[in-house]
Amino acid sequence: MKLNSLQKLMRNLLLFVLFISTLTACTVKKNEDKSAVFSTLNKTLIVYTSADSTNLRLTKTDSLQFTDFKQALETQICIFVNPNKTFQTFLGIGGAITDASAEVFAKLPQNKQDELIKAYYSKTDGIGYTLARTNIHSCDFSSQSYTYVDEGDKDLKTFNIEHDKKFRIPLIKKAIETAGDLTLFASPWSPPAFMKSNNNMLQGGTLLADYYQSWANYYVKFIERYQKEGINVWGLTVQNEPMATQRWESCIYTATEERDFLKNYLGPTLEKAGLADKKIIVWDHNRDLISQRASTIFDDPEAAKYAWGIGFHWYENWSGGEPMYDNIKKVQEMYPDKNLIFTEGTTESFNPNRYQIWSNGERYGKSMINDFNNGTVGWTDWNILLDENGGPNHVQNFCFAPVHGNTTTGELIYTPSYYFIGHFSKFIDKGAKRVGSTASRSQLLSTSFLNPNGKMVTVLINQSDKKVDYFLCVGEQASAISILPHAIQTLIY
């Protein structure tokens, strides 16, 4: 039908009205988005503190308000938080549930077992762990070396996990029951002796080429058996500490050997078994050589497609120097699409007279802040529980844990490390986004996360011997706070 001039005019007018309506709706939506930006206006700030030479342990110490604060002076000490700059998504914090931890747990009285589970895995009554690592057959923190197959069984016909059903699996199930959503990954310390060049699970050696497929199948069997027990295995690492020849279970992979095992055997085997959703973590060793390992694996597209990310430990500063935090940052800059996860750290050289040494806890806090600020998504401590001797350990490689259980008295001993970890794990929720957070003085270290529920969490450490008065600054508002010497604080607002 042919339109007359009046009809054309009416049509064009209608189109113009629709255009203006759409433009107005977009503007309103844009303004709504702006109003949803994080603000401290009329919000209360809650302070939790743990401090050396005091009784403060994750103690609520202040409830404060924000006031207008447009410009800091050079004489004022500040923590600046920028909610507009977001970085990695938080996965979780936790510790390793090893044979040693499970065996000590089983020796505790029932009331102490219940206490320990709540202390670690309850968000309300404890520090809310949501991440866990466990060993694939034995490691040094087992009472003896063992595997899941008979010696020489290349076809894995004898594969069974009966050993783990006695202590370890029941403990993992209790942790899952309390935590609800527990992200569990597994690590092997060594293939069975018959698969290795030195015919020994201990003292390094390498995986023989004839057993590459058999060993890849072993991971599949482990995952399937654990999942049959109702335990979801979220992911795995290819090899614990692949460049360390240890007097306990260990196996050496060069960067190219790990790359080729991943892309030709482990990745395809998991995929074929319907386990392609399992997250594979490479390296699982110290920060010192991490860059070379990342480059070798992630620069190979066929290997990189199977790797979720790269794991690291903190034992690299052999000469007593500063930890190599910057190496983590450089890997994140080179491979921003890959995830960084801290997979193990502990304070070595167990001494029962040093349970309460504050510096052990400070080491945790300093590492966690630096690692998170350099892009790490998750942080996993070593054993969650050890006995009064720093074990059990079948090669006497004893060390500290955040909590020790005295198997003679039934007492639980909480060390400073437990509280330092708790300042992060209790308050930062899975799915949180790290945001910009910087300090104006070197004695303070800080990191900040915005939780999915809209609450901001800032964790800071005072490394100095003096109390520090500082301002927490967010935009043009701030709150005046004090932190004691050698203290850690969590600020919720």
C-alpha cells in the first residue's frame, strides 16, 4: 500500500519516539550500573586482629565508620583500596589431608576430632577452609611407602584404595560434610617402583617410557575410585616437586618430559575416560624455576590445552634470601589465561618448644599477601594436622602444621600459622574478586577482595616493631585505624 505524506510523517515520528525511548532506557541502565559501584557511604567497618605478645587471636577489636577524606598527606600512613580495578577470581584456601593428618586425627578423642573439623572447615566456628590437597598413594607424610597395585602389575588389575579407606577417606568425608563445597586436588609423589628407572619409589629416578600409558591410567583409576566413594576430585597435579631428588617418594621430570607426558598421555587419557573436566596443574614445585616450566608447557598449544594452570611451593630461598614472589607475577603477565595456585608450604625443622613462634605465622601472612597480589587464585598449606613429633613420617622428615595433636594427652595445639591463614580463609569467599590495594609505607602489606555478597575484605600485616596508626582509604572516604606491632588484621566493610 502506498503511503501518503501524512502517513510517512506519522511513521517517522513513531520511529523517532522509539529511538528516544531506547536511548533513555540505556542511559537509565548506565546510571543504575554506576550506582551499583562499591561505596563505603554509611557502612560500618569491622576489624579483626591477631597480634604478637597479646591474647588477640582472630579477635574482633573495632567497629568503625568512614568519613570524608579527599587527600592524604605525605605524613599520613594509608592503605588505598580501589574497588574499580578487579583482578583474578578467588578459588579458595585450605591444606593437605595426608595419611599423617588422617592417622593423627584417628588417635584423637571424639570431642577433639569434632573440634578440629569445625576449627578448619566451619565458616562460623572455624576458619572456613574450602580447598584441600591429598596424596596419590604414599608420600613422606605416610607411615610407610605403599601403592595401589601389586609390584609389576602394569595393567593395574590389582588396583585398589583399601589403604585409604581406613583413615584418609573418612577424614576427607568429614571435611566435605562440614565445608559443604570442598575443592579437592590430588598429587603423586612417585610412580610405583617397577615403573621407574631406579626401581625405587624413593631417591628420585624417572618414569620409564614403557610405563607412560600405564601411569596415566593410574590417575584415572584413582579419580574413579575416589568418586565411587562419594569424593569429587576437582583436579590433580602431574608430579609433586618434579626437579627434586628426595630421600622420600620422588620422581624427576624435565620441563620437556612433563610437557610430553601431559600432551601425549595424561591429557588424552583423562579425556578418553570422560574426565576432561578435571583441572590439571603443572610444575607443583618452587618459584625459582617456574618461568621455564611455564614457557615450555604453555608455549606448546597441544600441551597447554590440557593445563588449567601452574602450581608452586615456597622452598626456593636456599641461600636465606627473600622469596621469589616476582617470578609468580611474571608468569601471570606472560600467561594471563592460565591459573596460579600455591600447592604447598610449611615451616620446616620441627621443634616442640617452638609451637608459638610468631614468625612462623608471619611467614604465612607475608607469602599469602604477595602471592595473591601477584595473581594467585588459591593457596594450599601442607598437612592440616601432625602429632607431637611433627609426624608421622616414614623418613623422619618432621615439620610444623598449623595445628598439632598430642596423641598421648589428646590436646590440640593451635600455632600462630593457624590464625594467620584464618585471617584470609574465614573472610574471603569463593568467587571473590581481588581489587586494587596498596600501602603508602613498606612496614604494611595489604591485599583486598570484593566478596560475591558485596562485602569488601582487606587483610594487612604490620611487619614492624611499633604500633602503626593508618587510614583505610576508599575513594574520597577513609577510616582511622591502629595496628599493633607484628599484627595481622582483617577489615570487613
